[in-house]
Amino acid sequence: MFLDEDHEALEAAELTKQTLVDTQERMGMMLDLMPMGLLIHTRQGIIFGNQEAARLLQVPQSEVVGKHFLDFLTTHAEDAARQMEQAFDGRISVEPTEAEVKTAAGETRTIKLIAGALPWEGNPVVQLLLQDITDLKMIQDRLHLLAVTDELTGAFNRRHAFAVGHGLFNEAKAGHRKLAVAVLDVDHFKRVNDTFGHAAGDTALKSLTGSIQEIIAADPSSEMTFARVGGEEFMIVFPAVEPAKVLKICEQVRREIEERPVLSAAGTCRMTVSIGLAWQRAADSSFDALYSNADKALYEAKSAGRNRVRQDEREPELRQSLTGQ
């Protein structure tokens, strides 16, 4: 009888073991069907990863176990580590972490990480849900770019430039620094359209934009903002740039536009620009006032014969600084 009981016990144990194996396999199959990456993680490393996680990380599923998720991150590793630690302590993160992972093939993907504790006895274990948002981020970035740039030229648009200007104006006022604004207008632009056609006019505006963007790119430390603010009117915002340097850049822009021919299907044309320049003054109440001063200086440049730079010199301290250069 005891032999029969031992045999039945062995059969029951074997059945239980097989059931656990089958359950684990079925659970694995279920988790592999998830549209999100899933990692089961201890403080030491990964103990399970589903197919989507392996695909996202581009690591064979059999090789995911034993690795540490943070080793895959190229950005925001500290934020991810903090969120994981909160999960290990049983706390819930208010916001998910967005970070970039570098796959085994060298590709960079953007993921959203959500970490949560699992109610397992023994060592703390968390689940990491990974959502691939690379394509979504690309769409968001593209939409943002469309929202802040001019469709024709690729320069920033008026709305974005003024938003930047207002922010820099307030910063400069609080820090007692001077902000400069240059307003540019193409001289006799109507003649270009009338003589060569509107397509050539568009080409001219694109050429002007390319020339100025090259000049700005050559001095990235100045963090200038260049924008198209009207039909043939453009603006450059100079944050905390020395007056002599601002003048030098404006003159470089004027000269470059004058010397560079514009090639179009209708022929080759040349153009010039007039530039009005103003610095932030203590009396200026807003960025709009500063822009208005630059616009008045532009009108003076036009009235004086065009193809020149005119500056607002109504502040004695600034005028003395400029004439002393």
C-alpha cells in the first residue's frame, strides 16, 4: 500500500511540475502577444523579457535575461533609474520616463518607460513596460517644426521669433543685459517679381535665407534667432551680443546679399537689403517696443538710399560705446 501511495505522490508531484512548466510556457506565450515590451527586473538584472522587448532592444530573447535595462539607455538613465527605484520601494511614479536606447545594430530608438512593483515574495521585483514612441516623436518633432518655421524659406516664422524675443527681452531686463534686434528688408523686391516672376522672387528669398543662415551657423555661440516676419522682411535677434559684433554681423549680411547673385529659371538677378538695428533700452516696455525701434531704423536706412545698415542711437551710453570702437 505504501508503494502505491509513494507512486501516486510521485505522479502528483510530476503532474504539478509539468503543470507549472506548462503554465510558465503559456504565460510566456501570452506575454509575447503584448504590443508593449515587458521586462521582469530585479535590482541585479532582467529575469524575463517578452518578444516585443527583445525586438525593441534588438537582442535575441534568450539573451535578454541577465542584462540590466539601464545598460541599454543612452539618455535619461538617471531618470529611469530613479523611476525603477521608486517601483522597487513600492512607490508609483507620477510621470513615465522618455529615453533613448541604442540597439545592438546601433540604431537609436525612443521609448517610454513605465515601472511598477510586482507582489512577489523575497527579493523586490518590478515590471518595466516599454513603449516604442520613435515614430510618434518624429511626427511630433515634424509638427513642431512646421509650427515654428516659414514654409517657403525654412527660417523661423514671425510667431516663433516674437515668442523668443519676448522671453529674451524679459531675461535681459532682469539681468541688466542688452538685447539687439535687426530688421531686414529686401530693396525694391517688387522689381524682382515684376522682372523675373514670382518664382524667381521665391528663389531670391530662399537664397537670402541660406546666406544668413550660413553666417549665423558660423557663430553658434551667439545663439541668434533668424526669422521671416513678413513678405520680404526678416529679423535677427541677438541675445547679449556685444554691439560691435552685432554691427559686424549685420554688415556681413548686407555685403553677402549684395555680392551673391540669385540664379533662377528666368535669369540671374541681384538684390540688396536695408537693415535697421536697435538695442534694448531702459525705456523699452516690451519686445514690441524694441522691434519698433529697429523698424524705425530700417525706415531711416531706406530713406538714406537703401543697401545700408542704420542703427538706433538714441541712448547716449550706447552711442558712445559704438563710436569708440
